[in-house]
Amino acid sequence: MITLSNKVYVDVLAEFSKDGLLIPKEITWEDGRKYEITRVKDKRRAASTRAGGVGERYTCVVDGKEIFLFYE
């Protein structure tokens, strides 16, 4: 059985590099908690296999854990 996750839209503080790359820096959760993105390990065009949708998938490190952040 496959269980799909609900999409959760969050505010993201990001910056653009001089080369035009979008670099996420911080996530603000629905309840106002903020989480620093300590590292962006990868960026690629990908589909969300759990919640559906296609866009840029950032593999990020937050609090020592690897997470996926999607930009649709």
C-alpha cells in the first residue's frame, strides 16, 4: 500500500547567486518556527513521488537531517 503525504507549503528565505541560481537559506513552518538550511546538497528537476507534482527538487540539510524541498 502506498501512502501519499500531504503537501505542506512553507515560506522559504532564499537568495540568488550572481550566476542566477536560487539558493534556499531558511524555512518558516506553518506555526512560525524557523529552520536554517545548513547545506544544499543537490538540485534537480524531479517529481514528488509522495505528494505529486513536478518541479525543482532541492536536497537540503536541516538540523542534521536530509530533506527534500520542492519549488513548483
